[in-house]
Amino acid sequence: MNAPRRAAGARATRRRASGILVALSTLGFALAASAGALGAVSYRVARTVVRPAGRVPDVRIVRVDAAAQTITLARTPDTELPGRYGLFTVGSASYLRLGAVVAEDDATVTRKLLTHVPTDGDLAAEAAFSGWYYDAPEQLHLPFRDVDIDTGVGACPAWEFPASGDTDVWVVQVHGRGTTRAETLRAVPVFHALGISSLVVSYRNDGEAPRSPSGTYALGATEWRDLDAAIGYARRQGARRVIVMGWSMGGALALQAALESPHGDVIAGLVLESPVVDWRTVLSFQGRLMRLPAPVVALAQSTMVSNWGAAVLGSGEPIPLDRLDGVARAGELRHPILVLHSDDDGFVPADASHALVAARPDLVTMQTFSVARHTKLWNYDETRWSEAIRDWVEAQGLARS
């Protein structure tokens, strides 16, 4: 009687053990699959950050009224902003300048066209909204010339806008990630009015300058050397004091130049527009914006800073996020800095800019905007933006008297 029961019990035990093994195996596969998915998403995030990309359409054209010279766009946080902007399009015009909002509802915004459009219906529906406004140096109606800056990757094209009189003060303008030097043209007239020569520069992998061997962004860790070459060019042309103005990722380049440049003795100060002061702050913000799990963002950052990550991303070298942290390195700064940033930036949060002010109130002055979005402060409030720069330049004794 006991033997059959013992046999049945043994079979039940084996079934339970088998079930546990199956469950553990299933859990193992699930964990492996989950880890694999986490790694794959993190890789794509890291790759997106380091790979240069073209302009991405972000707004839909609803209609164009050629008779009234207006354009109606789908409503977004950018298209509803007051001020003057630009629109990259496909059709009869590749770039349109946009004026004030003349009508709006819950779904659309109608703006005045400042570029003449001859017909109603020959623009593609998808477009890219821009804060550039000026997309070519001729539009400033100031004398300029094309120059090449010799760098470690080759000749980087630049525009030189000489001051109207003798000066030894120059400003070097450096643009942000995923854009080109035309982004910075808005600032040239402000400095020209102050008697300062402007050099508007490009840098490796931006689509105008030569590619680096890897063809990837280093988020300022290598690109600052092209900016440094531009500072050297200005110095050879007679500059004795150089202001570096960096926009977005250009702010990271400007900070690296201030910290690392052998031409640091001629840098008179920095003007940072919507700057990247600390990449980890930006990446974490973007991750939340895209609703990515925190481990995905953390692993993406670990990928970028590691040797194995550099190999799989094809970036050549790890990206030194610690070295690019302007807040952590604030004690090393020695030049006066003006920061222009909107608390409603929407792309590069202003947190690190505020932290930089808190860390170095002796050097850093910040003008905080609201409503204005990323690198669109000039567009939103040109008067205040221009006055902030002018007042700071004059306070540093850099304006021509």
C-alpha cells in the first residue's frame, strides 16, 4: 500500500520540479529578452545622439493664401509663438520667413508670410519650423567675406563680418547640434553695432565642414578644437580680445574652449544662448520627454562613455561626459559669462544653466526668459535679447567707445 503512494508522490515531486524548471527557464528567457530589448533601445538612443542627422519635418502646412500672403500651420508649441521665424519647406521656396500670428484656433495658427509665395498649392505639407530667420549672410546687408579656417580635419568654411572701424575685439559664433552656421546670423548685427568683428564658423560633421574619421558627434569633446582654430584665425587677423558665443551644443564647445584652449588668454568672455552646460541633464530630460524608462537612458549614457560603446557606435573614442560637465568644472572657469536661456526651452532644459550661475555667481550672469523656446529667444523678444548682450558687452569694456 505504501509503495504505490510513494511512487505517486515521487511522480508529483518530479512534476513540480519540472514545472519549477520550466518556470525558471521561461523567466530566464523573459529576463534575457527584456535585457536584450533594454540594450537595443539604449543602443538606438546612444546612436541617435552621436550620429549627425538632417533636418526633420516637425510641422504640417495646412494651407497657403498667396493673395493674402499668409500661411496656416498646425498648432504646436513652436508655431504659436509670437515673433519672427523661418520655415524649411519643399516646393517653390525652400525657406520661408514668417511674421506675426494673424489668426489662430485650437488646431491651427495663421502667420504672415514675409517671403513672397506666388501660388497657393505648390508646397509640400511637411515642413520644419525654425528660429533661424536669416538663412544667408547677404540678408544682413553687411559687408562680409567667405574664409576657410584650417583645422585638424581640414578647411572649415566661415563668414567674416568686419567691424565698420578699427577694432581688436572679435566675436566667434558657433552653432548647435544638427544645424549649420546660419543659425547664428541673428547675432551679427548686435555685435556689429557695438563695433565688433564677427566670425561665423562651422565645425566637423555639421554638413558644411569636413567629416571626422568617425563621422560622429563627440558632443563638444573634439569639435571645440575647430572652434579653437577659429579663435586662432581671429588672433592672426589682429584680434586681441575674443568673445565666444555658443548656441545650444555650441555652448558646450564654447565652455570647452574656455576650459581647454591654448588661446585662453585672448578669450574675453562667453555668451551662451540656450546652451548645453551638462549633457547628462539634457539626455535625462529628453528621455523623460520620450517616456523612456530611466534604465534605458542610463545605459545609453554608459554606452557613450565606454570603450566598448565607442566600438559599437563607431564613434572612435568614448565621449567624456564628465569632462563636458560645465557645472562640475565651474571652479576651473575664469572668463565672464552671459547665459541667455528660457525656462520653457523644451529641448535643452535651463536647469544646468541655473546651476552654473549658482556655482559661479562671480563670473556668470543669466538672463532668464519664459515662453520663448530653444534658441528662439531673439525671435520671441529681439529687443530684450539684444539689450542683454549689449549691456553685458559694454559692462565688460568690449564695445567700441
